[in-house]
Amino acid sequence: PPASQNSEQGSTLRDLLTTTAGKLRLGSTDAGIAFAPVYSTGTASGKSGRTMPNILDDIIASVVENKIPPNRAPKINVKSEIKDEPKDDKKGIQDDCSKRYSDIQYSWICDKHVLWLRDHKNSNNWKLFKECWKQGRPVLVSGMHKKMNFSLWKAESISLDFGNQQADILNCKDSIISNTNVKEFWDGFEDVSKRQKIKNGETALLKLKDWPSGEDFKAMMPARYEDLLKSLPLPEYCSPEGKLNLASHLPGFFVRPDLGPRLCSAYGERVAATKDHDIGTTNLHIEVSDVVNILVYVGIAKGNGVLSKSGVLKKFEEEDLDDLLRKRLKDSSELPGALWHIYAGKDADKIREFLQKIAKEQGLEVLPEHDPIRDQSWYVNKKLRQRLLEEYGVKTCTIIQFLGDAIILPAGALHQV
């Protein structure tokens, strides 16, 4: 609309792009906005040529030049002078990577859908990660705990330092949240006798919800914050100062997602003891930004009714696991701590439809505004995962997270833990 009809013209990125469409010329400022040229057209030696694109500028220019209507999603083609880009198909990617990255220790797991980087110290990991990340696939990096100060992350250490803090504690079985002293949670982390009891005398399955998070984490736990930052995998992408971490370098006028860090802690062995694994500590949901989740500590609970280590391993082995993950389970030096089920973002609509169908089968009311994924109201158990495959063709990617493993998920990927 003309400026006279809209006093807030250009107040959003879409307004900014659409109102300047047609005015922009690469390298010019006659649009009234200082867009830098997407490519430089010369080199220091005077030879003609183009350097690598500035990705954000290239995206902006692509949108502006094509005058894409606001109601249509733009198809952005980022130009590149790099040759030998990997093929889209799985086999092409793997064959290409095996030739180009022979100096990197890695494997493909979950039907060759997930990249596993086995040497966290290799400074070239990010190059192979980039190839996988362009395909929107999860990545696993192992051994991060070897770079960390393990004593900082023990349950007793956190209880000693922060036991007087108040926080929201969720009972995963009945979804009841209470604000209570975190000492009670941490004291029961490895001692079942000190845990809360619910109505029928059963021990509660508790989760400390994102405590602390974001700026609170840095202010409350400076030593742990620094220990975490120096131990991040693929720092080019994951570090707040990483040169390829676009989110942390966005201008201030963007509304950024909460980039954390946040501490996610839960009791686990009671989950393994339930029939069909009906309970999770994190229900199925989608993150709005890319996420890296590092397992910094695994507690071994003691007390009556707790599954033995062999019992826990047996429960893990009942899952539909990759052969390499089964091999890790048998390695006595590895300590399993969390079970993940991950789905590609492209399957979100199928999964949403499936869960609404299951809700109706169970006699639950399905309201028009109800979104089972957004509401995080489902943990998809083994029987439902099988039905999801048979009825909708959606396969589950199952990953066991061992101590020190970092699981990196692209935005839009669905997962439960």
C-alpha cells in the first residue's frame, strides 16, 4: 500500500522486502537501504571473478528481485562456485563423503539417515557436518564428556550448590507440575528411597523443567556455563560466537528463539520399567530452532524396585536399533542414558493426523484448535510407532544417547525422549 495508507511501512522484514522490490540494484544504494552487493566482481589481483556469496544477502536479493507475493513461500536458490556438491540421494552422499573426508572418523546410522561423528576432536568435522546439515538430517557426535569437568555435573554437586533454589518439577506420569525445592529432586536422583511417592505409593517419575535456562543459566552457574561452552561440538556452528551460527549473529530487530543453554534433567529407569514404554520424560514435539543436546551425566539409581543395569540394557535391545548402536550397548566403557525417537519435519502432517485418529479411537475429544504436537500431549509408544509405519509409511529413527553424546537436530525435526 502507499505510504499514506500505512504509517508503519517497512516495519517487518516482509514489508521491507516487498516495498523495496524493483528499486534494488546489486551494489547500489538508490533503494534507500544499504544492501551490500551479493557478489564482489573483482579480486585483489585485478582478475575478474566472483567470491563466495554472503548467504543472508543472497537470500534477501533473491526475494526482492523475484518480487515474491507475501502468500507464497519463496524457493531460494543459493548460488555457489563450489564444485562437486553432494547428490541428494543417500548413496550419493555417502560415496562422495567417503572420498572427500577420509581423514574423519564417522559412520551412518538409522538406515543411513543420521551421521555419527566418532572423534569429537577432529577439527575438520564441520566440513562433513555441513554436507549432512544441508540435507536437514540429525547428527550425533560422541565423546563430549572427555572435554568436560565431570565433577561439576554430578547430581550431588548440583544439589549442594543450588539445593535451596525453587523450580517447576513435572511428574511425567500424570503431568502435574509443582513448584518446589530442587534439593528434593536431586537428592532422589540416584537414591530411590528419597523420592516422592504418588497416591498409590508408587515412586514418582520426575523431571526438572528447563532449570535454569538462558541468561539465568549463565548467571547462576558461571563455571558450568564456561565448561559447557568450551566443550560444545562443532563450535563453528554450535558456539554462540561460531562463524556459521547464524541465529546468534542475527541483527537485534529479529525476534530470536531462546538459544539457551538450559539444563534438562529427569529420572529415567522407571520409564524403562513400564509396559510398552508408555511414558516419556519429553513428549513428542518440535523445536523452533536447531538444537544441540549433550548428555553430561548419567546417574545409576539404587533402591528397591529399580531395574538392574542388565534389565535396562534388555529394554534398550527391544527397540528397533541400528547394528552399530547394538554394538555400543555391549561395550562396557559406554554408559547409555537416554532413548530418542526422531522424525523428519516433512512427516509432521502425517504424524499429526495419526495422533488425532488415535485420540478419537480412545474416545478423547479432538478440538479444532487442538494440535497434538504443539501441545506435547503424546509419547508415541512401541505399538503406536509400528502402526505409524504400517498405516502412514512413517519410519521412526531410534537413537540411544550415551554419556557424552551430543545429538544435533535441525529445526522442524520431531522428537521424544
